[in-house]
Amino acid sequence: MNLSDTPAQLLDGKALSERILNSLKEKVEAKHNAGMPAPGLATILVGNDPASHIYVRNKRRACEKVGITNIHHELDEHVGQAALLKLIQELNDSPEVHGILVQLPLPKNCDYNENEVLAAIDPAKDADGFHPFNQGALMQGRKAPVPCTPKGIMCLLDECGLDLKGRHAVVVGRSNIVGKPISLLLLERHLTVTICHSRTRDLAAEVNRADIVVAAVGVAELVRGDWIKPGAVVLDVGINRNEEGKLVGDVEFRAAAQRAAWITPVPGGVGPMTIAMLLQNTFEAYNA
Ligand code: GUN
């Protein structure tokens, strides 16, 4: 990508995630050299969603890279909730497993209840930070596993070296996985936070007020470049295909980069950070 005509500095999630993974690899090796067992991450994939298969494959490859043992289970979409809960219980009880991840979304056509499934994971092994106990801890500002994408966004934001206190963040999207938890993390760091969503009346005006924009709605280039306040930091969580089949974020990148001070690319921005944070959460659970 030729960025010579863009004034924004790129927030390179690929490079940062590689540094984090290399550092984790050294820590895992040190444990091995001290005669300790390897950390283990269990991944559970239910059904045939092609995007989920790619995400889980990338997570498993990262485990291999850093020396975390991956215990992988692929279940037929019709296996049903009782069998899934039984598997989670076995993994909760296994001393080789320190982190457990159930890839979302679960298939829509069976009896799965995502909230019940996530609540069945031992909160101490909750590598995704999706258990209600851990989500409650996040809301109260207590230490607990934090969802991986929001945790990765905060690492990227810290790369800018800005004093965040009192700045205005606008989060576009209100999912349990990204929008709500990133809003809490930003609040914890003393930003003023506005959460926008599909019913927000004047999204352009809200975004235009933001020093920090987090776009996590899953709509290709919904956030237009000319909405961005000059000098803002733009963090784009979206991974979408546009009408020409090109991979694009939730932000109109090229135009936004003309105004932003810092911006994440898609791909290579927030995405790789999610995986690095998953392995970090697993290593933290192993050390706990
Ligand atoms: N689906 C989309 N993002 C995620 C994630 O971070 N973790 C899991 N388990 N499923 C997801």
C-alpha cells in the first residue's frame, strides 16, 4: 500500500503483535527450561462458519509459534448444547488446560445459548474474558481476564504515547465482545466516552467530536473519512468485504488517513492484536 500521500502515522498491529508473541515465546521457553509444563489453550469450534475456521486456524498457529500447547476440538453443528457443556466441563477439570475459548458465533439453527455456554467456562480459564463474572469484574474495575480485541486496542492506543485523560472517545458499536468492554477500558483510563450504534441520530456529528474513534460495527466503510476530527486517533476493528470484494474496515481508510494523526490499517491493525492478547491471557491464567 502506498501511504506517501497520507499524513497519518500507521498503528502497525502486525509488528506490535509479533513483538508481543516473541516476548511470550521467551517467557514460555524460560518456564520450559525451569522444568515447568507448557501452558495449554483449548479451542472449540462448532459448525462450519468459514470465517470462524480462519480465525481459529490463526489462533492455533500463534499457539504453535510461542510454544503454547493447543488442545483443539471441532464439533458438528448438530452436536447440541449438552455435549458442548460436557466438553467444557472436561476442559475445566483438565490440569493441562489453562485457557478455554469457544469460537463465536455458535450455529444459529440449533439449541445453543451463547450466554449459558460462556458461563460454563471456569472463570479462571476464561481466555476470552467473556464469562459474566469477568465481565462484571471489568465493570467494577477489578483485575480479571479482559476480552482480547479491547485489550489489543488499548495496547495500540498506548503506542501513540498520548496523555489520554479527559479526551473524548467515540465508540461505534455496542457488542459484548468489543463495543461495551472497550468503552469500560477507556472510562477506566479517564476518557469521556460516547457509545454510538445503529440508532444514533447523527453519527457524523458524534464521530467529528472524537479525539479517539473506535469503529466496531461490521459495516464496510460506514465511518466516512471526512467525519474524522483532524489529529484524531482512529482504531478500526472491522473486517469486511466491499462491493468489489476487497477487504476493508469500518472506516473509509484513505480519506480518514488524510485527517487522523494515527490510524490502524485493515488488515494488519487490530486483528493481529486480538490473537496476541488471547495468548497473553492464556499465559496470565497459567501463571495465576
Ligand atoms: N468471534 C469474534 N471475535 C471473537 C473472539 O475474540 N473470541 C471468540 N471466542 N469468538 C469471537
